[in-house]
Amino acid sequence: MKFVVKVLNGSCPPFEVKMDNKDTMLQVKNRIQKSQYIPVARQIIVVDGVVILRNDLTVKQCGIVGNSRIQLDIS
């Protein structure tokens, strides 16, 4: 599945990232780092208004589905 990710501080335009249900948040963050050059340690993923703090959770465990709103905050 591909999702559009909106950066909260507006430092870059929205971008797409591919996620599978079995991917961990760390894997997703690594993809973002490769495509957007944002270090994993600075990424905070927000899904439908909920901050995802654990990198070991899978996309499915985080409740990310086709109509989920994915946002990225950069610390």
C-alpha cells in the first residue's frame, strides 16, 4: 500500500511511502530516511492524530489502513 505522508512543520511537500501490514515502524522510518533524507531518530510518526512511539509495532498493529492520515513530525 502507498500512503501520502504530510510533514507537520511544512519543511517539505507531502510525499508517498510504501507500507505493508507486516512492516515495522522502524522499516517505514528507514524508507522515509532513504527517500527524504530525514534521520530516523528525528522522525515522529502520527497516525490519525495518535503519536506512534514504538518502532517495533507493525503497520497493522498501529491500525494503519487505506484511509489513514499519516503525518510526520520532525524533532
